[in-house]
Amino acid sequence: LPMYMLGARAPDRLGQWGPVEMLGIAVFFGLTMPLVAGLAGLSEGTLTLRVVSVVILVQNAGFVLLSVLGIALRYRLPLARLGLTTRRWAAMLLVGLIAGAVMIPVASVTEQAGVEIYALVRGRQAAELQAERERKMDPLNRILATTKGPAATAWLIALLGVAVPIGEEVYFRGVVYGGLRNRYGLGWGLIGSTLFFGVVHRQVVHFLPIAVLGLALALLYERTKSLLPSITVHAVNNIVSILARLYGWEI
């Protein structure tokens, strides 16, 4: 199915990608890869740093590769249409670092707000239990539990601070936000990509901070027309999250 959507199916007559390509990539990584992993005998209980490394590298390299092959090359579009440009890279990197620093306290505030909103609906005890349940289910916690030594920690930071931001920003901002914005306008692009980014992380209490981050990243991409600032903010967010859990920072 995803290969049909991204390869065999004729390109859209409008000359630009849309929901079909977005869905094709999502189906591949949301259903096809987990199915293959399950058939290969891989389960969450067998996760090691080596296995996690392979999965992260394959998935995020795949995001970039499928986006380039299934969209840019198929529709004969420049890579800049997906936000892949080196234009003013130093300035874009600086913008991303500043925005990343700003988003750290924003993430903390919105996380607490998410707990408070859930508490209003379901009660304080239910909100705290749900928040704790989501923290335990977070793959990062399980990965960190099996990561021992400075070399392994540095490698994990490289994976989550470089590979993941590049792959996810190419897909969620370049493909999803860019496609929705081009087809349906700025408003629907922001709303659709933000909700999609929040939903795929499968969080309830923590949906709000994830969605706010997604909205900020989309607005940053819209303003700069480059994915580099969004990638940098995403990297700062991931690295700070790893260090906070390793060293018990209250942020």
C-alpha cells in the first residue's frame, strides 16, 4: 500500500503532494515496519541500545528518503519545497538555538497545564496516575534504563539529538505541514499538522506540550522557509529531555 501511494500511483494532477503521500509514509512507518519487526521476533521487551539505534537510524533515514523519492523527485520539485535548503544556514541555526532556549520553559508550563486540564475533567488523582503511566510508557525511559556509560549516553544523545529531529522535521513539517498548507491554506496547515504531531505521540496528559511544540515548529518553518531552525529546536528539546532525566533536573 505505501509503495503504491508513493511510487506506482500517478502523481496528483495539481503537481504537488497531498494527503495520499502523507498517509503513504505514515502507513509505512506506523504499520509496515512494526509488522516486519514483529515477524522478526522483535518486541519491546528485547530492546537494547543496539536494536534501538538500528530502528532510529532506519526510521529517520527512511523519513528523508521516502520524502525525497516519493515527493521531490516524483513531482520534480526542488528540495527547498520540503524545507531542505542551506540558505543562510548560520543565521537559521542561531534562530533555532534561540527558539529552542525559549521553548524549554514553555514546555514546562504547558506540561503542567496539561495535567491541570486533565484534572479538571477526570480529577486530580486520575491526572497524576495518567501522567505517571505515560512517563513509564515513554520509550526514552526504557532506553535510558539500558544505557550505561558516557560513550553509550553520548551515542544516544547523537541519535535523539540529530537523527530523530532531522527525520521527524522532514516528515512532520516538510511533508505534512507543507502539504496541508499548500493544499488547504495556512490555517488548516497549522491545525492539521499540530494535531497530527500530537496524536502520533499517543499521549493524553502530555498531548498539550507536544502539540504546542508542533505548532511552534510549524510557525518557525513558515517564517523561515527552512527546516534548519525547526530541526535545531527539536534537537534542543530532545537533548534537554535526556539530560533532565539523567540528572533529575526539575524542568
